[in-house]
Amino acid sequence: MNMAIQLVAIDLDGTLLNDNHDLDQVTIDAVKAAAAQGVRVVLCSGRPLSGIAPLFAPLGLGRPDDYVIAYNGALVQNAASGAVIDAHTLSLADFKRLAAFASTQHVHIQALDREHLYTPNADVSRFTVRESYLLHVPLFYRPLAAFAPEKRFVKVMLIDEPELLAGAKQALPSDYFDVYYIVNSEPFFLEVLPPAVSKGNAVATLAAHLGIPMADVMAIGDQANDVPMIAAAGLGVAMGNGIEAAKAAADAVTGTNAAGGVAQALRRFVLK
């Protein structure tokens, strides 16, 4: 396939990173080679900037003209300065509404602003602790009544064992899907974001900001939250370990994250 790819949007967990949440050397080499060709490599994740930034040094990214898509598209930011290109948030009323629903389903809940992770659950979920560790974000237990009324959040997440969370998702009132973007980023994470948010919308916003047509964008991912950007890109690539919905939306399927699938895609479609 002969395409003039100018921007590559890459998911992290299950895509760029192996199953140990590490970078393989073959992936590092391919990303650096793409950047050396002048291709913009944009890391796109449900993580905040603080959880993405540790990958900059090994990949040769994080320069003043690099960008990231954080919180599943709720924030589009300059990688070096953190300056916000586009942002969407939820209100405290949204968090309270979702927490009340989570309580009826006996699932845990958490919310993130740009710098912190909060849970109103005194029995803090092990998935919340894991998230704080992986994202390098401080975790706070805070009852809902302790927040200022004007408090805003980048996203709210229902979190629990996959079977329990799947049942809660089925029980969500239908109108929730009209006012929120609701998507699984992992079987144990159900993310709730403002309705205009998706990785696909964020990639399109960034591409427009940079003057790059979507036809010249490649997106690589594996999960449901990656489907919008896989579908929106001129060339959508699903990981071999991706869910069926990601593969169905893709123009091509590459290897698994354990087999250097990102490097395979970059060599096939981008590197000269």
C-alpha cells in the first residue's frame, strides 16, 4: 500500500506496550525511524500526560512540536509543555449521578482531573490502586460531599471485576448513552466521558490543528476505545490481540503486542 502517512496515532496498553507494560526494542527502533522521517508519532491513551510522559525518553518523543492525546481524547496536549489544544470535562453533578448508579450495582467508581485520581469508595478497589501506580497519579479517597461544587473531572470510571462490570453496563439507563460517551478501555474499566470525546474526534482535532488531512493519518489500537480512531483514520490498523470490533473497523491487522505488532505496521506502511 502506497500512502503518504504524515501522522501515526498509537494506543499504549495492548498496542505499543507489551504484556508487561514495557517497550520492546523493535518498537522503539521503528518509532524512532518513523519520527526521523518526519512522521508525527502521537501517543493516544486513556492515561493522563503524567502516565504517558515516561515513554517519551526511550522513544525520542516529548519534543516541543510533539503532541499527545490523553484521557481517551478528553485532552489534546503539547507533549513538552502540557499546553491544552482541546479539552472536555464532566461536572461534580455527573460524578454524583454516576456514583449513585454504581452503588446500586455494587461496583466501584473513580474520577480523574488533570493531576489526581479520586475515589469515594472507602474500600478502595485494587484496580484503582493499580491505575494510580501505572499512571503515576496520586490517589485520594474523598467522599463526594468533600468536593467543591464547581469541581470538574476529565473522566469518571466504573471499575470492578469484569463479570460484575459487564452486568452494570447492561443495567445502565439508555439515556446515559445520549449524554455520555461510555466505553470499555479494559474489561475491568468502563469509562464515562463527555459526549464529544473519543480518540477518533481527538485525532481529527489534532490533525486539523496541524494541517494534516485524515487520509494521511494512520491509527493503531486494540480495544473498544480505539475503534473510533481506527475508523476515522485514512489507514486504521488493529492489533492481532485486538478485539473483534477493532479488527472489523480496521483496514489492516498487524501482529500482536507481544510480537512487535506496532513495529510491523510501521515497517509495512510508513518506513521508506
